[in-house]
Amino acid sequence: MTELTRTTCPYCGVGCGVLAAPDGTIQGDPDHPANFGRLCSKGSALGETIDLEGRLLTPMVDNAPASWDTALGQVAEKFSAAIDTYGSDSVAFYVSGQLLTEDYYVANKLMKGYIGSANIDTNSRLCMASSVAGHKRAFGSDTVPQTYEDLEEADLIVLVGSNLAWCHPVLFQRIIEAKKTRPNLRIINIDPRRTATSEFSDMHLNIAPDGDIALFNGLLAHIADQGAQNNVYINAYINGYEDAVATARLSNPADTDLSPAELEAFYTAWTGTEKVVTLYSQGVNQSSCGSDKVNAILNCHLATGRIGKPGCGPLSATGQPNAMGGREVGGLANMLANHLDLDNAAHRDAVQTFWNSPTISDHQGLKAVDLFDACARGEIKALWVMSTNPAVSLPDANRVAEAIANVPFVAVSDIMARTDTGDLADVLLPATGWGEKDGTVTNSERRISRQRAFLPTPGQCRPDWDIVADVARRMGFSGFDYTSPAEIFAEYIALGDAAQRFHRDLDLSVFADVDYANLLPTQWPRNGARFFAEGGFYHADGKAKMLPISAPKLSQNPQFSLNTGRNRDQWHTMTRTGKAPRLGAHLAEPYLEIHPSDAAQIDVVEGDLVAVENTCGDGILRALITPRATPGQVFAPMHWTRQKAPSGMINSLIRPEVDPVSGQPASKTGAVELRKFAAAWYGFAASTTEMQPSEIYSAVARTRTGWQVELAGRCLPLNWEDTARRVTGCADATAASVTDAQAGTTAISFTQSGTLVGVFYAGPAPIALARSHVVALIGTQADPLRVLAGRPAAGQFDPGATVCGCFDVGRNTLLAAVQGGATTVAALGAQTCAGTNCGSCKPELAALLHEAALPMAAE
């Protein structure tokens, strides 16, 4: 029997429990209170990502293998020299919500308490910094008031700027299950795009980009006009109500782009429902006014006293698996450990005394965008990047890559040998990855869970905390003699105890003397705890602050507005999910969602390529024409890198505009120009060999039989076979080909010892063929001439493009089920399993039924 280890998923902030084994067995943990056994497509495919292909297994110095002693000696020497010559603020760490809390704690301790700088920031700055700022301004602390159970107890759930069905699927399925049990539960989705989440909502409000403040200011004014405020709660626990309402009345409802009827319906539903949860995510946070959006939402809950009660309050859905853990240990440049304030001298003294450290930073450090601006200016002399890929993920990504290259010394800790950021490093440090390391993470409802190792440590890899502690000792610092993550966790809890004299929210006493090895998923300050139902805020007077929030003046840009975000089956820059073939099968290349009217305006039809450009950069994306898009607005996912799809790296087009309070970049409203990309030829190839084509457009994806690539070129090749051999890597294989001179198409197959090792198709238009069928033939004894047809022979079945990533169910399989009598989403699930795990594909199943002119029965 396979022995399963209880651990926690490494993807989003839901924090799902996982049962995992070294053989790749992955199951949802039925006893974990975040997911109760459910997993999304990404979590279900974790077993396909734990191999050692592409792993960094030994330290590298100047692109050559080195010993740990040499590599860490150089890191310590370069950082020490920079500090001695230029001061402590000449060095910086850029870390990650992928780190475990113990890793985060040690890195924060070294930078702030021993180096004496606060130049440590994290990629969590890109996802939840505005929520942190909003919480602190309103509550006096970065406190998440609610729990996941509130989603099941609410009578109204308002999802703002959140495609929860794709980005937090397990939470969304908890909501859908609650709605089945209580059909009167209503869901309102507020989003400029119509998404998978919208399809299951009772109301979709197609709001203008950054129209959220006008909307919630209008709600606050409506609350006051209707007398729906809670005067008892306001008088006892709130400051600023009158000013907040007065400012809210100045907002123009027209700035929402919603009709008076839509506004009235929303306001009536919200004010008329006591048990309302407002869940918000990146559409709120990733904005130049993100902090104000958060406070506009919090104002409405504070004014009505709808906070901290069962089924009632605001909830931020974080994007990273340990964004909360990083916040708790002070992993942001403007925070101290354990929710203490960097700007507070008493707080600094307490932390320094506890750490017995030689110094403590007395001013805020550089936030993410500012940090890399400082790198570009030559102010940062030594940079250490841990477990993240800023050369891809930050806005104006090409400029960020140039900034990193400008730093005299760069160290990168990662699990992968090749990343866009790692390629710029002087020293590469091999870290242990998920399944190989031990520690804790905190999810979006303040629940701390264990990640546990169930795989052996590969090569010379070491945990991040151990790497950082070793460098600290080499720099001459004491206080870093850790031998296990359990020691670090115990120190973190002890610091929490010391901090309680300041009456902070982060009460970790429930973890005192905990059995670390057997730690159960536990919320602080205790399981089921909510905050603020009876006041108890963390401003000096114990009251919350309602802020007067002014709505921004929305720009009327004649260009298109670019919104960026996540795919259903991918995670960040795909270093992990890109290894799982079934996750790439759903949407295998970068794309641009565009409304049919906009596509017609630039003469683009389905399958064409679109050139996207602005003053920051340019890109080429596949057109995905859909009425879900709003005219004048386009959407592109942020996952592709220079290594997998150089022209599809969308963050190269995002301007480095940030929220002035939180420093979080605005990734949702960039202005771009669009035009049809007129390629001389289009191609598709598959091979047993990993491909790295040099065409103007290429997008490489892993398959179960090797790799595939979509292609387009500016100029026709002189010799198609030479091009095919270069693209597929089949230099010495035997070729078979067919050319249609009139149509301008070419198909070439390559075999070695009777085995099909590569195929290549090219033509003057986007290539139409049965891709899943062709890809499945790679590595088999398929007839090379039959392969050239690009479609199944008589009697062969092509499952079609993947719709359900969890169970790898294709479109043609689903259509066959429809023809066999499956006329509802539930029936499709019963026959094919599609939609029966995470449920993210259910909107596509419903759309398929609609296309087949069958009724979409509600579940």
C-alpha cells in the first residue's frame, strides 16, 4: 500500500490539504478544513511536476558547477563588501510567497535585524499589498476578519475583481455546494470581464475598469440614504463615518458604466441582506488606486457593522500559497515581524532585543517596483532573489531584466536550472522544492498548515532557511545556528509572545509548545475565530477608521485597455505547472481575449495572431474571439516566459504604475494598440525532443509524448525540410513529406528505427489539424505517411482539444457523450467525469451544450 504524507498544496492562497506519495500519488486531504478533500486541476496534477527534469541540482558560479562552500562564500563576501563600501541599503532581497514561513522568517531576520536594512520585499507585493494597506488603515492592523465558513453561511456573496472559479476553484466549489443546499444564496460577480465565475452568478455587473470606488461609494451613500447604517456599532467602534459618507456622495455613479437599474439592484441586494460577504481579489488589489478600493469596500461593512460575524464580512482571497505567512513574519519592506510596525520605535526595540541583533532597520525599504528601479540606477550593489522570477512577473519586465543585469552581483535561489531571472545570476543556489522540504504556510483565512517532505532531497539541494542561515554565519552574524525548521517556528512563536504586550492581532499562543511534527491545520488566534464583531480594533483608541475615499477620474483612452491575469490550469511563470502535460493541453499558448466587434475592427478572425504594443514593449498573441470580452477591453494571461513563448510575455507591456499607498503595481488597465500580425507562414510541430525555435512567434508546451510548438514566421524559408529539422531537433531522422503547391502547405514527419519522433506542418494560414491526435502519435510506430494528413484515419478516435484538465477530457469525447444523450452538465460529468473534481470547466461544458442547441439545465 502506498504510504501517503499529509502536506499542503504549493499553489494559491486557499491552502488545500494534500495527501502525497513519492510515486506521484496525489489526493485531496478529506480532513483538511480548507478543502475537505477537493483539489483543483493544478493540485490534482502535482504528481506530474515532481520529477527532476530541468532541476538545479548543484550550486553554479559564473555558469560553472561549484561547491556550496565556494558559492555561499561568494554570496557572503559580495554582500559584506557592498555593505562595508556603500552601506546597508546598497543590498536587497527579493523573496516569494512560495517560501515557507520559516524561510521567510530567517531572511527577514537577516536583512532587517543584522544587515540593518528593510530592503526585503516579495512577489506578494504584486498580489495583496493593497489589501494589507487597506486593512491597516481601517483596522490598525493587517487583520483578515473572516473565515472560509462564512462563504457557506452567507445569504449574499459579492465577488469583486475575482475570477474565483478559475483562480481559487476549491473556494468557488464550496460556494456552489452551499448554493445547492441553500438555493436562496445569491452570488453577484463584479468584473469588467464575463468569466467562468460569472456563468454561475445570479448577477454579473460589467463594471468599468477601476470603477469599483464609484460603485462602493454609491453603496455607502445608499446605506446612509436608506438608514441602513448600524448606529450602535458606529457610535461604539467607528471614527470617520460622516466624512466617509460625505466624500462618497461626491462620486459619479456613471463612472461605473452600470445602468441605474443595475446599480439599484446591487444596492438593494447588499443593504437588504444582513449576512453578506464581499470577497475581493486581484481586480481590486492590482490597481493604482487598489488601497482606496479596499477601503471603499471596508467602509460599507464597517458602516453596517457587518463584519466578524458568521456569514458576514469582507474577505481578501490571496494569490500565493504563503502570502499570509510572509505578512506575518514581516516579509514586506514596510513591515516588521509578527505584525509589528517598522515605523514604531518601541516595536523595533522589542524585536531587536528579542533577536539580540546588532542593529534594526529604522526606515522602510524599497518596495518591489522601486527596488528594481534602484537596481537600474546602480544603487543596489548586491541582490538576492529567492524562489521567484521578477524578470517575467514584474511590470515592464524587459526593463526589470535589464535592471537585474545592471546589478554588480546577483544571487538566485531556485529549484530550476533555467529561469529568465536565473539566467542573469552570478551565483545559482539549488533549493529544495515542494515535496522535499518541511515547514509551514498560512492560508487566506489565517490557518497555519504544515508542508511536509515526502521525497528525498535531490542532488545538493538545501532548504532556503538553511541557505540563508549559512550565509548569515559566513557574514559573521550569530543567532542563525538553526538545525531544523521546528526551531525556527518555535522562535517565531516566542517572538509572537513577546509582541503581545503591544496588543497586536497576531496572537500565536495556540501554537505554544505545539508538536511541530504532527501540527494540525490551525487558525490563529484559535480555530473558528473572527475579528471585530464587537470592536476590538488596533488603532490607539480601539476604534476602526472609515476613510473618505475619492473615486479616481477614469481615463477615456482611445486605445484598447489591457487586463492581465491567470489561466485556469497554470500558475505564475509555469516553472511547475508547465511540466504537467494535461495542464498545458487546455490553453497551450498565450492568447488575447477580444470582443468580436474589436476583432472585426482590426480584421482578425479566430486563430489569427494579434500584435500588441505600447511604449513599454510589444508582443504577439493568438486571438481568442469571445463575447465574454467587453468592447474596447482585451485580456491576456501572465504565465508565459521568454523561454517558452518570447513574444507572449505580457508583463513586458505593463507600465510600472503603482498604488501610492501600497506600492502594488496596476496590472489590469494598461493601454495598448492592436493590429493583425501578418505572418508569411504559420506552423505546428511536435517532437520527442524539447524544442527552442527562433521564429518571430513560438509557444512551446509539454505533452505526454514530448513537446509541441505553435509557430509563425515573417519570411518563407528557403527549404522546408531544413526548417522542420531545426525546429523539431530531428537532425538525423528519416523524413517523409507531402506538399500542396497550390494551397502552399507542407507536412513533414520524421522517424528513427520505425518510431515517429517528430512532425511539422506549415502553411499560409493558421494550421487546422487534430493536434491531440497528432501529438499522441509521437513516440509510436505510426505510419509516417498517414501522420501527414493531420487527422485520424477511419476507425480512430480523436478526443479533441482538452476541456477538463483534471481528467483530461477532450471536446470530441464530450460531444460524443452529448450525442449519446448527456444533455446536462451533470450528465456529462456522470459519463466522462468532466467537471466532477474542481468544477472549473463547468462553464465550458454548459457552453458546449448551448452550442449543441441543448438546454443548459441548472445544477
